[in-house]
Amino acid sequence: MRVLASKAQTGNVQLMDIFGTPHLGLFASASEDYAVLPPGIPEKKIELISSILGVKPVVTYVAGSVLIGPLTCINSNGLILPKIVLDEEVEKIRRAAPSLNICIYDGRETALGNLLSANDRVVLVSPEVPSAERRKIADTLGVEALTTTVAGRMHVGSISLLTNSGGLIHIGASDEEVGLVERASGLKIYRATVNNGNVFVRSGLLATSRGAIIGAHTIGPELMIISSALRL
């Protein structure tokens, strides 16, 4: 692991892997207050993630899986979980993060982290999400819902990442898509890749307005764009 100096005194950037892979975004979700992480990550690494991001860790499986990122969407107000989540997992999250509203998504889709991308102002929603579920998601997260594609693709959550200070999006996103997200979020949105050319930016990142954990294969030019985009 390597700590990189931040351009902001309030944040920092760390290269890391989780479970031996740089695709660390597959295994966690983070808001300004919490990071949901699976069991099995070494305690020292959990402490480091918590410190860099400035969050409280919530350690649990979701639907018995370590793939927290693709299964969940979180912001400061709420957490969206798939209907395959186990009751004991929901109860564990409620105990660890009592301030979060929790919504159990009732549609057929389960990879909600691939379909949703949120900060504390907006949630980007895939056109595949039914309107009734979209309303529930927006109410739970306490934000505006923007239904959009990214780079013409439906899985907007896997190819974008928003914090309260900046955002990243698939390098193939159109000017119209970028403009929509910028107007809805009030942020400058940068096209980016992670882990040496991976367009699925969410898979290689965990970030808040205070810091970022970035996949260990990410190269210098990518780090510069990510740090600038997230204002770190």
C-alpha cells in the first residue's frame, strides 16, 4: 500500500487492494458517514480505510456475499439493499448504522450498485429500474433521482462515482450525459479510468469528500485525473 499526498489538507489518497485484487470497489460501498465492508478484510486495513475516508466501518455480508459494491447503493441518508439480503444482515446494519434509512428494493434486479450511483444531492438511476422503485430509492436517499444512461449503457452505477465534492464517469460518456449529471449534482464531472485503463470506475474506487481508496494498479495519469475530479 502507498499513501499519496493530497492537494487538499482535509483529505488523502491511498493505493490499495482488497482480497488480493485492485478491484476494491466490488467489495465495499461508502458514504460520507459509513463504509459497508465484508468480513475477511484484515482489521488494520479496515482501520486504514476508515481513517482515509473519515467513516465508520460497518462489517457485514450482503445476501451472504462479499460483493457489497454491486449489491448496494448508499449515501448519508440511506442504504438501498436487494431483496435477497438476509434479515440478520439488515439487523446488523441497523445496529451499526442507526441513522440510515434502509430500503429493500423489490424489483427483480439485485445488482443495485451497478444500476445506481448516489451522493447527498442526486442518485443516478438506470432506465432499467421501474418508476415505483425509483421513487422509493429517491425517498430513502433523500435526493433527486435522475434517470439516465452513461456512455449509452444502462449500468450507470458501475461506470460512475459521485461524492459531495466531485465525480467520475465512463470515458465514453457523451457531452449530453455529462451535462445532465453536472446540472443534477452541481459538480464538475470528469471522464476517467482506473486500474490502468478499466472503464468501470466504480470497481476501482472508494471515496468520500475527505479521501479516496484507489485500486493498486491505477497509474499516474489516472491518479491525477481522479484526484482533481474528487478535489483531493
